[in-house]
Amino acid sequence: MPLRVRLTLWYGTAMALFLAIFAVVLYTVMARSLKDQVDQSLEETATVAVRSLEQRGFLTLLDEEELLTQFPELARIDKFFQIFSPTGKITIRSPNIQRHDVPLSRTALEDAFTGKTTFESAKYPGEPPLRLVSVPILYRGSLVYIVQVGTSLESVEASLHRLLIMLLVTIPVALAVSLAGGWFLAGRALKPVDTITLAAQRIAAGDLTQRLTVPSSSDEIGRLAATFNDMIARLDASFRQIRQFSSDASHELRTPLTVMKGETELVLRRPRATEDYKMVLESNLEEIDRMSRIVEELLFLSRADLGEVKMERAPVRLEALVEDIQRQAGLLGQEHHVEVVLGTVQPATVLGDELRLRELLLNLVDNAVKYSKPGGKVEITLLREADEARLAIIDQGIGIAPAAQKLIFDRFYRTDEARAHTKKGTGLGLAICAWITEAHQGRIEVKSAIGEGSTFTVVLPLAPSAA
Ligand SMILES: Nc1ncnc2c1ncn2[C@@H]1O[C@H](COP(=O)(O)OP(=O)(O)O)[C@@H](O)[C@H]1O
Ligand SMILES: [Mg+2]
């Protein structure tokens, strides 16, 4: 069942229940208070009559005409009265009671002997019901008369009947109107959901460029649409990334293969001197090295993506690591005529995986040396600041254009300057660095100016005890 129908039904049921309870309560309260009013007015009239009769000594009662002139309060058109003797016989009765006898009931008579006032209703066929009050008049403890005042409940019945009709007419109308309103409102409230569903269907069909028009409101629907758009944008980005990634990977692997194939074919075209074969094989080995580096790095990254790379969390003394790396990189630098030196090194211990941190530093120092100009200098510093260790690798190399600084951490991304500078490189090193830093709850910052050099700063949280 559609949500709209369900909502409307729920709403309608609640409304109907509410209206029904309202009607029942209203009717009951109304009926009760109308009858109370009648009883009260009957009793008042009876009390006045009894008091007057008592004042007069209620000796002999004359005929009704005399009675009425003496007790004008009894002469009321909407009420009749009767005076009974203790035997229950009518002594006097008002002229407005003509249609038939209204005898005193047994209960009223019995109550009268115990001095109690009786309220009762009487019903004669074809007539509106009567309401009667019977008040005993006692003289020196014995029952002298019973005064009964009665009235027709016709107007009360009529009022209640009118009320009933009104309720029976207005309640269905109110229910219908509110159901229509509920239907309309539910439709309005659910319309954006339909829109979202349609868009989701288009997106599910493969069009990830689709976005929802987000309502400007910050209500549930607005938030849903915004969240949905966010999700699609992320999916879109990661699908793009995956496609880009596989195309880049194939491209990067194809280049060395093409080189190897070309050289091998060329050298096989005719018999060559041993030296030539050796040269080609050496060149091939270089390409094979490069390819296995790419494959290894790719393997690491995909295992990292899958969460399969284990990370130790042990205290690592960065100052010792830095000195070690400097020694190692010093040799590397010599090949490129680049000097690798230590700047300020303050002791700092972080929690992490020493092997991964070493890999991270080696990658950065390797980049710094690789992208330096001959005769350049690479400086490594380690500073402790508040609860952070700041490891900086500073070079005076080719630098990175501002626009590229965000992209260099992407897989396979290499700047044109870098490609022109050296063929060595896979474009995967910094992606691995970024992953390792993140796994250590740290971050990498880059400051660079083209042609002037770059500074890569790795910021890592200090181990708690050392902080
Ligand atoms: N120290 C640096 N100086 C200039 N450019 C750099 C430096 N480090 C990294 N880059 C740029 O970032 C790119 C990505 O680096 P990386 O992922 O390590 O790849 P690779 O070292 O294989 O080229 C490099 O190709 C280069 O364009
Ligand atoms: Mg690198």
C-alpha cells in the first residue's frame, strides 16, 4: 500500500476516533446538563410551593383556581402540578394537565412516607417523556400531602435530537474534509520523495552525473536530498578514480613493455655482437625493475585499500630514524651530486610502525634527491612542537606548481616538470606516503615554488607518554 494512502488512513482513523469521542462526550454532557437543569427548576418550583403551603398552614385546600391565585408561582405553563393525599389520591391538579391521569408512583409514595423527595421519569405512548418531582409535606412528623411538579421533556428531547442531527451531519463532513486535507498534505509532503526515487532510478541506470535538485529547506527532505547528492558525488568520484586508475596503470605498464619489445625486436633483426645483446638486456632489466616496482607499489596500495596492510603500534624514536635515513640517502645523493644533510633534530617519539615510517621518509628523501638539480642540497629536520613531531624534507629542486600540489598525492600523477626531469618514477610514491601518514593519524603538508624547491612536512602526533 502506498505511503500516501497509509498516512491518510492513519490520519483518518485517528480523526474519526477523535470526532466520535468528541461527539459522544458532547452529547452525554449536553443531555446530562439539560436534564439537571429540568430537575433543578422542578425542584425549585416544588420547594416554593411547599414552603407557601406550609406557611399557610395547609389546612383545607380549596379548588385549584383559588390555589392558583394564592400561589401564582404554581401557575406556570411549562409545568403542571398535582397535590396528592397520603393515600395517593389526587386532591388538586393544575388545569394544564388534561390529556390523561398521571398517577403517583409506588416509589414516590413510599419515599414520601420516609420524607424523601423523588425524581422520576414517566413515559406515555405517543408523547414526549415527563419528568416529575414529588415532595412530601410533613406536619408534626406525619405525611399530609404530596406535591408533585412535572414537566414535559419535549424541549430537552428536541434539543438533544437537534444536536444529534447536527453531529451526524457535521462529523462525516468534517471527516471528509480532513481526509481530503490529509490526502493533499501527504501528497505534498511525499512529492519530493517521488522525485528522489525517480532520480535514484536514473542514477541506478548508470548515470552518475545525475543530481537531485535540493530543496533549499533544511528539513528532513532537504537533508535527505543533500545526503543523497553527497553520496552520489562520492560514488561518482570513486568510480572515476577507479577507471582513471586502471587506465593509468595499464598505460604505465605498457610503456616499459613497448620499450622492451622494440629494443628486443630491433636487436633480433640480425646477428649482433655480444656487447649489443648485453646492452639490450641491461636496458630490459631496467624496464623490468621499473615494472616490478610499479606492480609492488600497486599491490601495496590495493592491499591498503582493502585494509589488509597490518600496522604496528610501537614507540618509534624518530631522531634515530632520521639519522639512519640521512646516512642511507647520503649514498643516493652522491650519485646525483646532491648533498643530504641534517638540520635541527629534536628527539621525538611517535607510536607507529617503524618499517612503514622508514618507507615514508625514504620515499620523500628519494623524491627530494631525484627532483634536485645537480649540486643541490637536501635538508632533513625534526622538530617537536606541542604534541606533534614535524619532520621536514627540504630541497632546492625543480619545485611543484601550486595547481599540481594537490594532485601529486594521486596515484600515477607526475608533473610535466618531473617527467621532463627524470624518467625514473612511478607516480605512486606519494600516494603510499599519504596512506602511511594517515594510518599514523598524521598529515603531509607541501610548500613549494616552481624552480626554487619544495618542502614536504610530515606532522605526526607524539606518543602519549612523550607528549
Ligand atoms: N621534492 C619534489 N620536488 C618536486 N616535485 C616533486 C617532489 N616530490 C614529488 N614531486 C612531484 O610529485 C609527483 C609524485 O611523486 P611520487 O608519487 O613520489 O612519484 P615519483 O617519485 O615516482 O615521480 C612527482 O612525479 C613530482 O611531479
Ligand atoms: Mg617518489
